[in-house]
Amino acid sequence: MPKKTLYELTKTVRSKNASVDHITFDVIFSDQAVYEYVRDNRLVTEEDIAALYDIPLEKINVFVYFDPAKALKFTLSRPQPSGGPGEGDVYGAQQYAPLFDVELSIPESLAD
């Protein structure tokens, strides 16, 4: 099966503050069939996100495939409160970049 990055399979990948202590992520797929394949085969899991962001699973507060939006949505506890000393992204808007390079194996029929 060919590999495609999330960047290639999605129309939107974003992060933003969910509160002073949380960052929420939206991974919105371009194609319904691709979304359903990723969801049904659990190609992205809580464990994958924990490994990608080098955090314990307990730091993932929400992880859900949200069908009405063709989206994977998850929320992480921030390592430091937004705007706190040493915190480098007050709005949480720059935390999505590692998701772009996540590679998923998908059937040839969905790879186009």
C-alpha cells in the first residue's frame, strides 16, 4: 500500500487553545472515504499522538473521530499554562506542525 502524509490527506490541520491549560487539535480530512478508512482502521491512535508529542497517555484529555466534520479531534494538557513563564506559544496555534509528516498506509484506490 502506498504511504501518504496527513498533510496530503487533509484539508485542515490546526491547533489552538482550548483553555489556559489545554491545546486542541483538528485534523480535517478532504475525502469522506479516506476519513472512514483512517477511522475504521485506527491508523491514528492515542498512542501515536502520545509518541509523536513525547507525552504520557494521561496528557491526552480527548481523542475522538468526529464524523460530521470528517475529523480527528484531540486535546492535550499543556506542559505550562498559556502565557506562563517559559511558555512559547501563547495561543497554541503552532503545535500542529508535527502532524504534517505522519505517514499512513492507505489503499491505492484512496491514494489518488
